[in-house]
Amino acid sequence: MIILLYGQDTYSSRQKLQEIIESYKKIHKSGLNLIYFDGERLKFEEFKDAFQQASMFDEKKLLVLSNAFSNKELKEQLLANLSIFFNAKDIILFYEEDKILERDKLLKLLKKQAKVQEFPPLEGIKLRNWIKQEFSKLKTEISLEVVDKIIDFVGNDLWQISNEVKKLASFKNGKSIKVEDVELLVKPKVESDIFKTIDMIAAKNRKQALLLIHKHLEKGDNPVYLLSMINFQFRNLLIVKELIEKQRPYYAIAKMTKLHPFVVRKSYEQAVRFSFAELKKIYQQLFEADLAIKTGKMDSEAALDLFLSGI
């Protein structure tokens, strides 16, 4: 069986990924045949060998393959050889934390032959209903004005919204939430502090980077969300750094990346403070921290601390 989970709503896709992994673990308790791969650095032969290798205790294997769509060589070989995986008893789970273009050949093939689920960003009524459902789970009453105020402050980032919902429900302790409560307790998105944290990383000031992150942890922000924000920005830095090294002018970088002007400016300023090798190393460390959380080897806060301490 082959499964593909993809899309920009990483909160929902992560939940689905974890649901599949937990269901697998309930049946195959040893966990020895649950294998994770980072597709960005993976060779096809390495993946094929793991797939064809006999499983321990004759269990069904679950192979979780992340970021395969960003590896051109791997994608081409998967396209040419995907038929060998279709009728196997083992499960291959492709996981992509981003949008995939509809014209992508591998996506087209998987849509015909695999179980595919896309997680686009929630917008409009779907986003409002999701927020109302989260409050309902906590037996907390809200108005549409409160929902809209949360969206104004946070956007459609379900990681942060989930944090804010829990914070507001706890603060009101069963009472109805007012717009004033949102204005008092909900902070606008944390990009600015993430930029400050990365400035400290660039300056090799680990102590200050840890202090900035722990301020968010102390007010209840989800460490997985914080790690995903750092990961998002370092991905931007890699893209911008590559364009800088290709001697693209600033205006061209802004146009090519299609990032928010503020993000482009900060990314450009920060990218020049790192070498390309440093950025790749940090991005690898972020992947390892994320993997440690997914596999249950480390809780999310400890993985975040370890990442910041190890840079």
C-alpha cells in the first residue's frame, strides 16, 4: 500500500501522520519495522534495499518517506520503478509539508495508484468552523466576533490557533470568551521573535537564542510550532542564500521567492551572515530534531533545546 499526505496545513497533516503511525504501532508493537527516511538526501537504492529487506518477525513494514518531492534524482527513479512497490504488503507513506504542483508527474501517478490526501490551508468558513470545534471540545462558548479576532491576530496557522484556544479556555474556565480576552491574551504571530532568535544563532549567541525561545514556552506556545517556524525560516534562508550566490539582485530574489516583503528583507540580511554549508548543517539538525519528536525518542521541548544547544 502507498499513501501520500501533503499540503501546507502541517497541523492537520501531522495529526494524520501520527494517527497512521500510532495505528501501526498498536498492531506491530516491536516498532522495529517502522523506518523513517529524509528524501532530500536519500538514494533510491538505499530506499529500495530497505523495502526489499525481510522484516523482523515477518511483520508488515511502515516506511515513512519525507521530502521525496524535493529530490529530483530520487523522484525520477521512483517514477521509473514505482510499480515494484504497489502490490507489496508493506506500507510506504510519502509525507510532504508543502503544496505540490498539480502537473507534478509523481503526484499524478500516485493519485491514480495510491491513497492520496491533501491538506490545503484552511480558509473562510472551514477555518471558522475548525476554531469553533476546538473551543467546543473544551466546552467553551465563543461568538463569531471572537473567532474573527483570533484569525485577525493569528491568521490560519493552526499550530498557533490551537495554543491560543487552550490558553483562552483555561483563562475563562468555562465562561464565555469575549473579544477583549483575545486582545488581552493572544499575541500576534511570532515571526519577529523567530527572526531575533535566528539573529542570535548567526551571532553564535546560544544563550540569548535559548532565552528568546523559552519566553514563548513559558507563555504556553507549542514547541513543535516554534520548531516548525524556525525550520520554515531556515528553508527561506537556504533559498535566498542560493540566489545570492548566483548573484541575483535583491529585487529579483523578492520576485522569485514570492515571500512577504518583510520576510524577504530579513531573510536577505540574515542569509549573508551564514555560509551555505552552515545553513545546510543547521537544516539537517532541524530535520534530526523533528525526527526525534516524530519517533518518540525525545519530547518536543527537549528536542528544541538540543537543537539550539548544538548549533
